[in-house]
Amino acid sequence: MRDYILFYINGERHEVRGKFAGMMLADYLRYVRGLTGTKIVCSEGDCGACSVLRLNSMDLQKKTKAFFEPINSCITLVAKMDGSSIVTVEGLAEENLSPVQKSLVTFNGTQCGFCTPGFAITLTGLVEKKIQTCTRNEKVSKLANKKNSEKNNEEINEKEVKNSLTGNLCRCTGYQPILNAATSIDLTQCSSLKNRYFTPSQKQDLLKSQNKSIQISEKHFSYFAGTSIKAASDYLMKHKNTKIIGAGTDLGVLSNKNKIDLTHIISLHLIYELHELKKIQGNRFRVGASVTLNELRHAVLETIPEFAQLLNIFASPQIKNVATLVGNVANASPIGDTLPFLLVTNSVIHIVGPKGIRKVKIEEFYLDYKKTSLKKAEFISAIEFDIPKKDENLALYKNSQRKDLDISCLNSAFRLKWKNENTRQIQHIQIAYGGVGPVPLRLYKTENIFTDQILTETLLEKAIKEMHAEISPQSDVRGSSSYRHILAENYFRKYMSSLL
Amino acid sequence: MKIFHDSSLSHVTGSSEYVDDRPFLQGELQVGVLYSPWARAKIKKIDMQEALKIPGVVGIFTAKDFHHNVWGSIFQDQPLIADQEVNFVGEVVAVIAAENKTALTKAKDTISVKYEKLTAVLSLEEARRKKNYIGPERKIERGCIDSVFSQNQTQNQYQILEDQLTIQGADHFYLENQVAVAYPKEMDQIEVHSSSQHPTEVQHVVAHSLGLNSKDVVCIVKRMGGAFGGKESQAAPFAAYAALVAHKLKRSARLVLSKDDDMIITGKRNPFQNHYRVAFDSTGKIQGLDVQMFSDGGAFADLSTSIMERAMLHLDNAYFIPHIRIRGQVCRTNFHPHTAFRGFGAPKGVATIEQIIEKIALILNKDALEIRKLNCYTSKEGRDKTPYEQKVENNCLPELFEKLEKKCDYWNRRKKITQHNQSLFKNPFKKNLNSQLYGLSLTPVKFGIAFTTQFLNQGNALVHVHRDGSVQCSTGATEMGQGVNTKIAQLISEELGVPHHHIRIMPTSTDKNANTSPTAASSGTDLNGMAAVLAARKIKQRLNELASQLSLENSSKEIKFSDLVNEAYLKRISLSDYAHYQVPGLNFNKITGEGSAFSYFTQGVAASEVCIDIATGQVKVLQVDILMDLGRPLNKEIDWGQISGAFVQGMGWVTTENLFYSSEGKLLSHSPSTYKIPNIQDTPRIFNIDFFENNENTLNIRGSKAVGEPPLLLALSVWTAIQDALKRSISLPASSELILKTLVKNWGSSYEF
């Protein structure tokens, strides 16, 4: 047992005790450590100005490589940084500017400068990934190519840059100068931050700490991180007003906006088995509570490409590096991006409580707007769902005002199994919509219209009528009710037109 | 040689200092504001007794605590803290000072304010019905517009089109929220660090509100983390709140707004509703145009009347209209007081004429580009004067059209797009859900450079040459990322022959440069750069005299600058100077609507191609080609960034940026999770920016042209390209919801909504 959080900032060891552990990392960096390069703008993880790089030593227990990845420090508690090495913008340059910084200067990638630290950090994250995933052979051949070609910057392409910078907003440059800067970074000049900020001794120090649970108990702040499910469950039994903080990407926002109090919290990050992502029964995945969306995306890339594609436009890289599938489920938003998919894949939620584990079907999990069947002192340990078979037809759609890093206005999932593909006879279809009512919805009545039927235009028109009757979207800031009806129908028709 | 932004090194290392990066002084207090949840209400009672008992709460201040509780850039009509009545959601009713943020938050929840709700005016229509106006109606008129329409009734020469255009506001979304730190100094002096485009106004508002003289207040602006007009007037009240706390409690005081509070409290780009009647002939030539513009000023005047003037002065954009009448009236509603935003009123004027042209093209079944070229100002006598009778000098518009049209291969792309879209329109809507519609549009901008308020067209600068030959300069210009400091350093460097890295532009401070104008209207470099050059020139003249004297004395031909400077010092010759610059030749009369309003015009054209997803209405911008006339650019790299940045900012305004208010007048989209500015994925797939060679702008410093605002208006080409794809007009912004509904409505489908 220890009473402190252990992490490194720019190579400097920090043991954080007491209420400081309950601060947001950005506040801690700026107002306690005086590292004011990290900026706070939106306090909700939507602008990226607060980005810092984090290498989570826990990752090494799951995979062979761990990377410095960008995260949003404004919605991340210091307590969640336990076992990590953090690099802020102040840590990027050595004697000279880093190649990323140099490129941003040379290509005028900065104007007012307020978003710049976030961009420098996120781009460095991309560089870290690039130089470490390149095998040695590739590196050698690329170096050789470099000599032969005039252009020595082919290694980072525009698409990669855009995908990695989705979570960083800039209001001055129009992004083009930043894109030019990023695609011109000379990777051969880049060396990994690990050489400075994840040295063997730092690594060992961090890893060693991860076997010890943490308990901080003060009058106005308490924090517990146990190393087993039982310890966590026992603690929750005794401390009923404690909030479970997963990645905290939702709770952090609520706390910043004074909607909840994060003064008594428990973290599950030290429980090894919750980091597990496993194939079970041959055709299902079980995803532990601590598995990040980024890890999930990698895992389903081959088996469920449609889901991986959806996760591409889910939130930002910074969020996906910490946020979890379980978090998206527990948040219980009617427009949670993964929920329609989980609704059509027979998902089951594993809930740990005082009496052990109970399993709940996702359809039964959501009771009302933001209300779930989760009781006090319970937490979700894992979710399992089907891997749709090759002969099944899966489609996922998401609509939002802005395509990337935007909360859905409406989303939907379709999964169809043919009885006889040649005659277009359907065995059954599963349809789920989000953003059409207080909870994400399975459209059972509409589904039934298709069961055992041959797919025709007439059947489709009948089903569309039923679909409109089954949904009851509201008008809000993301779109009007009528707009959502049109979208619901268009996605329906879009999907069906691919089958007809 | 490329010269980079003078802060770029500190930006990328995170060492650039913004207001909230200043170290906390001992005893420094956090300042917060409590604001009205109602659009209009009587304040019956404010009870702060319980809140004052919260540990850490040090003081709570209300309207009565200001010596003068009123401010306003044009009209002094706005209370700093609401007194007796609130007039918009977000209007500050109390200022709280506390030792820490927790106490601040608790105090906000504990102070009890009793309101009595009053009927609020929450639409432009209602304000007009009630004749809730701010300022007088303005008018610009030329020719005889009434007779164009009345004659046409008998002669039927022209087609007449009558319609209206609704334009929504937009949030500035500067990354650095409103912020100020105030330090109490001896003998009641105040030093305030503000993120403001207008330090002089901050100084004046702080002094006036606290009952001090201007001599007792210094406002310092090192830099802003973005502003875009949002910190021209509206930085001042926040500085005043921090100063109030510092003044009353004699402790340093810091106010940092959250993004949510910032968006709820501060004003936006003014929404407009423009009604028009236009007469045009069968070729598309516009004969007469009668426009009545109404803008939503919000609850208080702020800069809205000036914004309206600029809107009216830009209604013509690039087009000569023989008979024209433009009337403009600002209306008072119960929304946050709307304010300056890049382009000021101009985008709203230009959007109107560009939509009129789109409509004419649709009616005549012609390409809108042809209509644009047909109506464009030419150098021909009789077609070269604006409605306010200023001659369009140095008019490159026809040439810009011609060059870009060729360069972007407009007509071939047009052909392809027409074929593609026509093939889709043949099918029913629901059969096209996997397809996209394409649209292409090429629009111009002619942006007048000068403040329309004449007295603002002045600048001053102070230059010190130090004994080692390095130079410090300070001006009234404020740095918000636009690179004004870099450009001024370049200008001094050229004037003195000193390398630019030997020159440092110092923080803007009202004790060094007084009575300055806001850094606005794209004029920062024009005004302050010129003043800096004039000041440097005075020093140079003295050094020149000394140099010739020295070369006479010891026949040596060369002397190092630093040696010369040192020699001057020893000879007791002044190495510092100050200069003032007044822009010549402006004589616009706001009341008659006539005269030279601008010293020159920055011009440009852009061609945008968009693609619309038929199932969702989502827009992608595929290609943008821009050709910009910036005279002889002072710094091409910096100007390039201004163009790309302004364009993408404009794209947000015309597409995804939606301000969504509740029926009670509260802004609901008050953070980036609901208010969507363009993201890196939204940038044009192909983005070409070129400069038009123009060496003829002799009017401005070094033949350059101002760049800050004009390219924003080119983003209207994205909006008109959407209309081109839809073959329908659409209001602004063209959100995907609006686009989808327009498609559904006009494509004969079974949808009901």
C-alpha cells in the first residue's frame, strides 16, 4: 500500500500526495509546477490545447511496446497518471528545437500561439509512433531512399497528420501551414523521447509501483486504487459515496463544469485483468473495463472493420488514448457512438457487486435518459459482444454537424443474416438507433417486419413507416426532430439499397 | 529571405507568456462573475450575506461599487454590472473575489439574486415591430432607385426580384478566453494586463469606472491568444472587474473566464436580415438595387452602428450598380451585445449581393460567374464609382477574375459538374442516397481599408536605439498572432538598415503609446508600421548627419552602425524618437453617405468546389483556389497564413458554426462540444493560394495592402458553391440540416417533416 501517486514529468520524479492527486493534470502542471506552456481552453477535451504526452507503464504488461501518446490534461486527474511518464511542451526541446518544433517555425504553423503547444505535443506523438513502428529494415531502406530522392519528407503523409490532429483546434492558421509543417518533418532527425523520459531506471521505478495499491484518505479528498477486483468491490461497499473513475473523460468534464464533485474516487487502473481484451467462445470479444478505445480499434481492425471505421471518427486521438468502451456504455448517453453497434451484437455487460458478478443484456441495461440498472457499489468489469460472421451484413452510420470529433446527432447500426441470399430471403435483422429517444433503441417492431421475408421495395416501404413510428427523436442543439427523422430514413434506405 | 513570426520560437516551446501565465503574486485573488440567467428581468434583491461567510470569499461587488458604472465604445450605454435590470443572459450582476476557485464556485452557488422576469425581445422581427432601435437609420443612395422600379411598371424593361436573406451570427472562438490581471500600485494606481485589441480603451474604462484619472492606470498587452474582433471592445469590462477588486481590496486580482462563460457572456458577429429588391436586364446586368438591412445589435450598442456602416459600404462588393439605395438600422434585442468580428459588417453586405447574383443566375439560367464579370467595376468612366461616390482606384478585379478563372480551369470543371448533377437530378431523391452533388463558385472581394470612423485612422510609435545598436520599438498595435510585430520590425529594419533580429517590438503599453486606436480594421501594420518608420526615420536623419560629419573628419568610408550609435550617444544626440501618423485623404460623411471612406481597396477572388452528401447534407470542400491582391506583400509567409486562416474561419461561419439559443434567449451551444469551428479534417482537400502582382498601390506603406479581414469574405464562395450544387438559395450558415431539408423539399419526395 502507498499513499501517493507516482509519475514523471519531463523526466522529473513526482510523488503526489493528498488533495493534489485530485487536481486536473493541466491545473497541476500550470499552477503547481509552473509549467504554463500547457494551455486550458475548453476544459472538455474538445480543443487539444492542453495536450501532453503520456507513456503508461501499465501498457508494458499488455504488449511489448509502450508509446508516448497524447492525452487531454485538462480532463485527466493527476491520480490517473499513476505509473506514467508525462512530457509537456517544455520537455520537447533539448539544446535545440526538436524537428517537430523546427518545422512548425519554418512553415509558419503558429500565429497567436495558444494552440501551438498542443499541436507540437500531438505531432510529437505521431512522430513517436512513426519512428518506433518502423522496423529497422524499413528505416535503413528509407535512409537509403533519402539519399536518392530530393524529397526527404515522404514519411509522414497528409492523411496521417489529419487523423492524428483531429483533436486539436486552431482558429488562426486554417491548418494548412500546420499540415505543411507536419508533412515536412524529417523523421531521420527524430529520436524517441523514451531515451530521455522512459529510461530503464524510470521504467523500473514506475513498473514496480504498479504492484502496490494506493490509498489516500483526507477529510475532503479520498482516493483508492486496489490491485484486485475484490479489493475494489470491498472498498466500494464501505465507501458508498465514492465515484468510480475509469478514464474520466466524461467525469472530468462534468467536474470542470461544476456538475459533479470528484472528491471521493476509486480507480481500477491497477487491476490487471480489467486491461484484458479477449476472444471468447470463438466468436465473441470480451473487453475489460480498462481497455482503451484505441486498443479496441486495433483489436477489431481485421475482424470487425465496420466497427474500427466507426471508432476512427469517434472523438479525438487524445480521448481514444484513455477513454474506454465500458465508459461509453456506462455514460448512458442516448447518442453514445458505440451503443447502436453493441445493441445489434448481443452485448452482455458484466457487473461486479457485493454479491459477485451479474450479467445484464445491454437492451435491459438502459432504463431511461442517462439511467442504467447499475446500483450503488457496483461497477462494470467487462462487456462482451458478437463478432459478426462473414456471411452477415453489418453497417454502422454516424451523423454529426461536423464529421470529425463531434457528438452524434443520430447514429445507427444494421446487422442482417440471410436465410437464402440468392432469393433475398432474410433470416432476421437487428436494427438500433441512437439519438431517437431517451435511450439508445433497438427497433424490434421494424425488425420483425423483415423476419423470414423476402426483401422487396414494398417490404422496405412498410418497414420505413414502422421505423418512423418506433422512434421519437427530440429537437436539440445537435439537430431538430424532423432532421433526425429524415436522417433515420436516409440511413435505412442507404443500407437497404446496398442489399436490394 | 524568409522572416518568421517573431514569437514562433517561444510559441513552439511553450514559453510565450499570456496573461494567465503570469506567476501568481502573494495574496493574489481569483475573480469570478455571477451573471443573469434571464434575458430580461428586474433585479429585486441580491443577497450575499451567506456567500460572504464562505471561507476564502474575500469580497462581493455589485453595480454600486463602481464609481461610474457605465461604458461603451460608441455610445456610453452599457452598465459594467447590471443595476436594477438585466438585459441579456450572461449580463454580469456581481463580481466575486476569493482566495481560490473552490470558494469562488461556492460563492456563485450561494449568492441569491431575486429576479422578476420581464418580457424580452428575442428576435430581430420583434425588435423591428417594436421599433427597438439603436442609433439612427443610415442611408447611402445614388441615382434614382424609385424611378427604376416605377418606370419598369409601364415599360417592363427589367426583371424584378424581391427577397430577403437571413444571416446568423458566429462566435469568435479565440482560444484564449477573456482574461485580465490587475495589480494595485501605490497612490491608487492600477496596472492591468489584459488580452485586449484596444489597450487605450481598457485604460479609459478602468480609470473612468474607478473614478481615477487616465494617468493612474496603465494597461499592458503583451499578446493575445487570438481575438478576431472579440477583444476590440469586449475585453474592457473584464479588465474593469479585475481592477475593481484590486482597487477595493488592494490585492492583485486575476479574472480568467471559462470557455462556457465566455461564450455565454460575450457578443457575437451581428445577425442580419436584409430585404432587397433588384432590377436586372436579360443579360443579368443590375440596373437598380434597393436594400434595407437590419442587424441584431443585442442589448447594448457596442460597435454595432459602425458595423452596420461597414456592411452598407460593402453591399456593392465588386459590382457597379447605377441606381442604388442602401438603408441600415441596428435593432435592440435581449441577446448579448454583438460586436466586431473579422470583416466587421462587410461579410453581411457582401453575402447579400453575392446571393442576389446567384439568384439572378438561376432565374436567367446562366452561370453566376458570367453575371459577376458582367457587373464588375471597370476602369471605364461611369462604371468605376462606388455608391458613396468614391472612385475605385487601382482596380484589378477584372484581371483577377480572368486569371483565376483560367488558373483553376473553371469552365472544364463546370462542364463536368453540370453533367454529373444533371444525371442525378433525373432520378428520384431516394435513389441517390449513395451519391454526392457538386457545386462550384468563384466570388470576388473588394474590401475597403480604413476605419470608417475617421478619427481612428491615426497611429503612433516610439523607437529607442540602444548603444549596442539594437532597437526597441513600441506602438499602439497589439499582437494577436497576425504578425504585426514581425512586420513592424521588418519595416524598421529596412528603414535603419539593421538586421530584423536586432529589433524587438515591446509589449503594447498605454504609458508608452497613448490615445491609440484599436488593432482592428486590418489596419495594425498600416497605421503603426508607418508611425514606426517615421520615428525611425527621425533617428536615422540625425545619425546620417553625424555620419557625414564623421566621414568628413576622418575620411573613413564605413562605420559600423553600433559604433555610429555609440558616437551619437557620446555627442549627446538623441537616439530615441516618437512619431505620429495620420492617414491622409479620408472624407466620408456618415450622414450624407458620401465621400472617400477608404484609403484603398484590398481585392481578391476565390473559386471553391464543394461536394454534398445527399443522404446527410454534409459538405466537403474539395478545392479552393485563391488569388489575392496585397500590393507588394510585406511578408508573404505571414500574409499566406492570414489568407488561409481567414478563409477557413469564414468557412466555419458559412457552414458548421451554429449558434443555438433556447426559447428564453440563452445560448446553448457554448463550448466546442456543441459549437463546431472547422477542424483539420474540414480544410479544403486542395488549397492553392497565390498573390497577384500589383506594384501600384502607392498609397500605403511600402506599397503593401492590409490582409487581416478581406480573405474571410472569400469563404462566401463555399456558401455560393453549395447553392450552386443545390440550384437553390439557402440562408447563412448552410448547415447540413438546412442543406438536407432544402434537398428533400425541392426534390419531390415523400418525406414529411
